[in-house]
Amino acid sequence: MTPQSILIKGPRIIDASQGLDVVGDLLVKDGKILSVGNLIAPADIPENCRVISGDGLVACAGFIDLHCHLREPGFEYKETIATGTQAAARGGFTSLCCMPNTDPAIDNAAVVEFIKRRAADQGVVRVFPIGCVTKERKGKTLAEMEELASAGVVAFSDDGDPVYDDNLMRLALAYSQDLGLPIINHCQEHSLSRGGVMAEGWVATLLGLPGIPAAAEEAMIARDIALAELTGGRLHVAHLSTSGSVALVRQAKERGIPVTAEVCPHHLTITDQWALGGKDSKNDVAGPLSFDTSTKVYPPLRSQHDVEALVDALAEGVIDCVATDHAPHDLASKQVTYQDASFGISVLETALGSLMQLVHQDRISLSTLIERLTVGPARILGPNFAELPTLKEGTPADVVLFDPNREWRVDPREFASKGKNTPLEGTTLKGRVVATMVAGEIVFQESALTEQVS
Amino acid sequence: MSLSHPAAFGAYSGTGHANGETKPRQHVLDLDDFLPSEIASVLENTRAMKEVLKRDIKKVPTLRGRVVVTLFYEASTRTRISFEEAGKVLSADVINMGGSGSSVEKGESLLNTGLTLQAMGVDILVVRHPHAGAPNFLARHLPKVSIINAGDGLHAHPTQALLDLFTVQEKLGSLAGLKIVIVGDVLHSRVARSAMWGFAKMGAKVTLCGPGTLLPLDLLRPNGHLPEGHCLASVKVDTSLDRAIEGADVVMALRLQSERQDSGFLPSMREYIRRWQVTESRVASAKPNALVMHPGPMNEGIEISSGLAHGDSSVIEEQVANGVAVRMALLYQVSTVVSQASGRLSIEQ
């Protein structure tokens, strides 16, 4: 019999939505938070309650990912809603916003309905589809945005590609205004990035790989900021990767332009140096391990200078949230030359461990990091999502429990995701999810979880 | 960005040498992981191989019983033929495989083609591929095969660089301190990249020269990538050939592909010729005995004037001839590892 209640005894509870950071108990009943922070005396433990030891662990609201690729429909050999949401649960994510570059693309209500039904049947975390900006993601004419909004999309994006056409981007921002949903643009100026497979710079020069200059991203962000100012539409910039992009977003926010931004765990933690192989080797000599296609991602991994700027911007709040851009691929898409390999990293299951490096290095506080994984993304989704990133009593119990100090070795064979494509394979991360709960139901738990049923 | 201490060069694991200790080399992927002493030893062996090529009967049994496959995904005359000749002079069984007429046309992946050749017992795979890193990829996935890079994308062309080093050393005696000017489309040149490593490691001073659009930006405007003492820190970049060529010991013109004009890198061929063609009058301001080189194939009248290409200072044909000897030396060198890997008797003759 499934326990109706779950009690987590004595974790450090961090709730960014109410500035809470205490060691106490967390009691969940009937899918909702019943009590947060107060010590629950043995006599007060409800009947048939599962009790989990939270000693040395952190409990917080479940993470919300504004940007992932679940690949279904169309690319089920790379990922499905079932495997993608299991990966999310293992990574502490309780809500996923999935990008519409599926086949067919999410450009009409029927596909939205399909994804919602499939998520309800087979998914283990919440799934919120993102609709296309343009029909079939072709960048020619606007998709039926109101129909998509009514069907339940939470944002619009042609991700995988930018909205290239300047005027079409203007129209999208203007048309979507009364729908209250942001336009998420993947900013990359095609005539500058064309043919590029990694960041332009010293490593690309050494490896003879065509580079993507930082200006390719920055030029389009500058355009989009100007269009957001012109139209008053809501712009959300996907996966910032350069220090120049940070400067543009910072300046736009200072001027009061409605723009928000996200950054991916890999752009905060690793550099283009990793394409040389040997992980974070300081060597600049190529060898059999060089041209590691698991480092090929769009936007590309950049320099340490960019990494520093992105971390600072996340800590300061210039960047609103972390998003994974989880991009799972089958082996065949990556076991080819660097130029032939698909762009993307499988991120959901390593995100927390990667990001915790920043906490362990005192680059960002744990509560700020949690804010950027919970409250930050929910704020971009809008007021309807205010109950997701909180542990306030009476709200749905989307909770993640993690060990901030647990060291573990990344072995993609253990991933729930079909995408084993990660440059972190074989590296050691510090920080690991122990259990994840969606609406009071445990959707992932480590076998080592200490517990008792009272 | 942090780069290695110069002493750490060439220290990738598994091949080459680690901790300064020289081990037989399994792969030739680029010159970046060669120690200067190893380059010197290849050049020394090349001299011995050149002797073999001068004999009446150009045949030695060194690689008898070895299978060498040349796997070329790009057109090539001199590189492929010279590898084939090198293998045959050394008595290896050489099999040529190209894109057309093979399973590559049926869409077989590079990995599966490589695994197939490995399963057939191929000892040495000489590979040319339009994508940078294809030889590194094969080296990672084919543990039983030696890979020799015959040119990969814009990345590297180490055998070309070694034959250039050999040619210059043979003509001028020593490489240390020489001024080497490499002029043309550096951005798209694997020859320039490998030559830059090779000459710099041997103590020569390299100047890369060409239009600003055809020079890698991070070389043109160095951004603190290179620590003091890094061998590439001696590499200079100059957009003026007239300035760069002064006092040069070697002038190497790179091939300029006509599509560079079409894709906007150059205003016109006419302007390129006016500013960067290697001509008799320009070479006049180099050292009196300066060598003129070209990796081929040449566009005479574009990157190099016809008179110069076939003139007294040109060593272009010698480069081609030396290419066979250099490739013999490399086939010999990696074959010593192949014999250990497959448990065969060493081929010391």
C-alpha cells in the first residue's frame, strides 16, 4: 500500500520562494506540503507515513527546466518522453519545458495534445510543451500562436534554429504580447556561424575546425533586444554562452527592456579546451582523444573568460535561471568525425553535480543556485506557475532531496536518458540527487535511501 | 586559457613519448606531439631512405608481409602516389582505397570502414579525409592499426611538413634560426598548421603572411593564449608580404583556391596577386640563397609566378621527391610498433 504521507527528517530545507534556509522536517501529505521546517514529534507523524532520513541532505523545491529536448514525437531513438522524464527525475527536475524541434514540430494543437497525453501516460515528471514561433519551424510565417497557447504551450521557440528573419521576429514579439508567453530565441547569426562546429579561437585554430565567433550570438541578441524594446514583447534569450552576451543582457535590463536569459550547466563549468580531449587537460597537444564529439554543442563551449562572466552573471541575477538544453543523441550521431557529429549534450542527470562545483568553489551560494533552478525559471513562465517552485504549505509537493557532498563518477551507462552523450563521462562530480518527488509521489530514489514506514 | 608548459609538449598518453622518454610511435597524427629529437630522427631516417631510392633496384624487404592501406576520401596525386611508392619500395603490400567504388559510396561510416579494415588485418592505415580529426578518430577506435595522417580537413598534414623540413635542412644545413615565411590562405591550410609546429619546434622562426581574412584571428591578434617559452610564441603574423619577406631563408607559397574569391574572402584574384603573389622581385629582398617552396598543386600565376616556380631558387620538385623518402621513414617507424602490437618478430634487418 502506498503511504499517503512522507516525512523527511532533518534535512537542510532551502526554499528560495520565501527565503527559507533551516534545518528541520518536511512533511508531505496527499500530494501537498503539510509542514515545512517544524520538527515533527513522533506522536504527530501521520499513520502509514514513510519516514526518510534527511541527515546531511538538502531539501528544496523540484527543479524546473525551461529548455530540454525530449525528441518525441519523431526521434524516439534518441529519447522518449518516458526516458527523458526518468532522466529528469534522477537529476532532480520535476518540471520540463520541451522544445518543439520534434517531427512533426510542435506547431499545432494536435501535437501539443499528443505530448500532454504521452506525458500523462508515461512521464514521471511534469511536461510543458513549448510551441513553434513559425509554422513547421521554417522561419517563414507565424505559427497559430493563440491555438498553441490555448492548447497549453508555455512559451514559443524555433529552438535548434533562431528566428532568422528580422521582421518575422518583430512580428512574433508583437503578436504574442497579448498571450502573455515569452518568445525564446536561440540566438546565432547564420552568416557568421555558418559551417562552424566549435567556438572560434585558439583551440579551433589548433584543431583546424571551423569556428563560431562570439559575435554570431551577440549580433542576434542585440537585434532581439532592440525588437523587444520596439514591440514591448517578452524576449527570453536561450543559452547565453559569451561574455559579450552577458553585457548586452545586463544593459537591456538596466534600461528596463522586458528580457530574461538562461545559461546551461556546461557553459558555466567547462571550456572549448575540452575538445582537445583528456577532459580538462592543460595540454594543448592533440591526440587520439582529441576531437571529442561529446563536447560538440550549440552554442559551443567557450573560453574560461566567458565561463567566468556567465557564472558572475548567474550569481548577480543578470541571468535569470539555469536551463539544461538537454540534447540526447544516439551513439551513431556522435561516433563520427567532429564535423559530422550532431550538436548537443545529455545534461539532465549531471546538471546538479556540475552546478554544485560552483557552490563548492564559493562562486555562488547554494540558496542562489536553487533560486536559479526553481523560482527563476518559474517567474519566466508566469504567475500561473508560482506554486511549483515553492515549499509553502498547501502547495503541490514537488521536492528534490540531494546530498551536496556526495562524490560520484559519471557513467553514462547508468543514465535513464537514452542520450549517453556527455563530455563528463569518467569525471567525478560532487553533489547528487537522492530522491525526487512530484506532487507528493516519489518518482526517483536512490537505493541507499534510509527510511522506515511508521 | 591555460596552456601547457613547453616541457609538457607531446605528453598525450598512449603514443609517442611520455615523461620525456621516447617510445616507438604508433600513430602519426600531427607534429604537435613530436619532440624535436624525434623529428630529427625522422629526418635522419629519411636520409637513409633517400639512399635506397637512388639505388638501381629500388627495393628493400623492410616491410615484407605488412599490409598498408591508403584510404583517401579526398582527391590526391602526390601524397597518395608517394605513400604507395614508399610502401612498395619497402616491400609492403599496399592497397589503395578511395571513396568511389568502395562501400563508402554505399554510405558506410568512417568507423565501420575502419573496423572492417582492422578486422582484415591491415597493419598501417594512411588516411586522408576532408574532416579535421578523422585520423584521431580512427586512432581512438582502432587499437590494432597504426594511423598515418595524410591530410585531414584544415587540421594537419604532418608528412608534408616533415618533407618540407627535410628539404630545407638538406639544402641549408640546419633549421635552427632560419626565417621561414609561409604566405597565402593560412586559415584554410593544414599544410601551414603542421609546418608551423614543425619549423617552430626545430628552432626556425616562422612568419605567417596573407590577407587579414585568411589568417586565423587569434594568431593575427594574440590574446594571451601562449605563455612565455611556448614554441609557437615565436610565430609571427604579418599581412604585408613585402615586409615579411625581407631577409627570409625560405618562402613557402600556399595554394589559393579560386572559391575563396567567390565566398568573399578576397575582393579579387587581381588584388591578391598584386599583394601576395610570390614573385622574383619580392624574393629579391629575401636572403640571396633563399629557397622557394610550394606544397602543390600549384596555381601558377596566382600564388606564385611561373618563372619562380620553375626557377633556380625553386625546390618544389625536390619537395615531391623527398616526399617518398619521408613517407618511407614514417612507414618504417610505425611498423616497429605494429610488429610489437601483433606479436610478430621485429623487423630489424
